[in-house]
Amino acid sequence: MNALRTALSRSRLPLLRSSAVITAKPITAAHRRPFASTTPAATATAAMSKLSADTVLEHVRNRRTYYGLTKSLGDLTPARVEEIVKESLKHVPSSFNSQSNRVVVLFGAHHDKLWDLTAETLRAIVPAEQWPSTEQRIAGFKAGAASVLFFEDDAVVRHMQEQFAIYADRFAPWAGHSSAMLQLVVWTALEAEGLGANLQHYNPLIDDKVRKEWEVPETWRLTAQLVVGARNGGPGAPGQEKTFKPFSETYKSYGA
Ligand SMILES: Cc1cc2nc3c(=O)[nH]c(=O)nc-3n(C[C@H](O)[C@H](O)[C@H](O)COP(=O)(O)O)c2cc1C
């Protein structure tokens, strides 16, 4: 792992676009900011950034899984949902700014169709005794108002692999990371506006049907489905409180 890191850190510089190297200016004392400053402007900036971090964290905390959903979008219009998804899609980072994320949003009858074709797919493979619970679960997703389908474009991944052979085996997981970032932002943003949502993974079972139904390009690979609607009930599975591992198990810091 360390050897890989060393190899990557050594190899990264020559791969930077030459313009980035040419325009980079040496860091001088004037460029360096002190860690703390007592100027009024610095204090105001610090106060603002504290406030804005708290706002972000509040939304991070508030994002939950809501299974009970209705066909309403609450106070939101489909156009507002699209705006939120598109802004997220545009600004979420990707490795080397490769922009591998792709999204299809399904409203109304198209959302219903997605869950009908998912039910149809599962009906053919789920054991008969499990079908009633599966059918009920899918009906719960269909009861929502919209579905956001997340894809990774494998053509972008392949292009990056060709461009930067040294990272060839990294681009697929990095595209996955970028997709996960996008999923979290969209999920968090829609819930910040009062909607509920839950994240599903019926890929790859439904990929072919989705591709055919909504003319999805061959190279787009489905990674997740976010089901969205007005909340009908509280977060999480009924009767289950969300639990948290202690930081003593999950977190370390040094030098603070
Ligand atoms: C990568 C990932 C995959 C998930 N897959 C599913 C899924 O297929 N079906 C589902 O109902 N929830 C899925 N979830 C939701 C998690 O179960 C849920 O986020 C977790 O239990 C924490 O609950 P919360 O979302 O209310 O905070 C997934 C979440 C993540 C991050």
C-alpha cells in the first residue's frame, strides 16, 4: 500500500497538464496565511465559516432513510428537484475532473414504470414464499413520487485509463467514489427541502430494462436508485432507532 502511494505520488507530477505546471507560481511568504489572525476581516470570516459548517453538518445529521413516502413532492416542483440534481451533478468532484457521473430522473408515470419493471424482474427470480414481502417492499418504493437513477459512464473510465495508464486500476473505484459523493449530496439536499428519500440497489438486475425503457446509452452503468417523495412517517425501519459506534472505535487524531 505504501509502495503504491509512493509510486502514485512520484508519478503524479509528470502527469499534470503542462499548463498547470507552467502557471503555478512559487509560494512566497506573502502567499502564506497565518493559522490565526486577529484582524476584523479574519474574525468575521472565521465566524462565517463556523456558521456555515454548522449549517452543512445540520443537513448531514438530518439526512436519513425514509421508507414511508407519498406521491407528493411537498412544496417542491419537479423543476426544483431537477435544479437540485443538476447543480449537484455539476459541482460534485470527480478524479481529474473526469465527470463520470450520469443521472436520469423519473417523475410520475415514469417513476411508476421503474418500480413495475423492477417488480416484474424480481417476480421471475424470487422464491414464491418470499414474494409477498418483496412485492410489498417494491410497492413502497412505487408509492413515492420520483426516482433519481445514478450511473457511472464507463466510456469516461476507459478514456481516463488510456490517458493515464499508471492509474488504470484506480479510475473505476474513483468513479464509484464520485458517484457516492453525488448520491449523498442529492439525498441530503432533497431532504434539506423537506422531502424523504431512500437509497436502493436493484442494479444490475434491472439494467437492461432501464436502458431500453429510457434510452440510456450503452456505456452508462446503473449504480443506485434514490426513491423520493413527501414523508409519510419517521426515518429508518419501523421500531428501529439508529445506533452509532463510539468514536473510540472509528476515529483517531494526532497533533491537535
Ligand atoms: C452504500 C449504501 C448502500 C445502501 N443500500 C441500501 C439498499 O440497497 N436498500 C436500502 O433500503 N437502504 C440502503 N442503504 C441505506 C442504509 O441502510 C442507511 O443509510 C443506514 O442504515 C443508515 O440509516 P440512515 O440513512 O437513516 O442514516 C444504503 C446506504 C449506503 C450508504
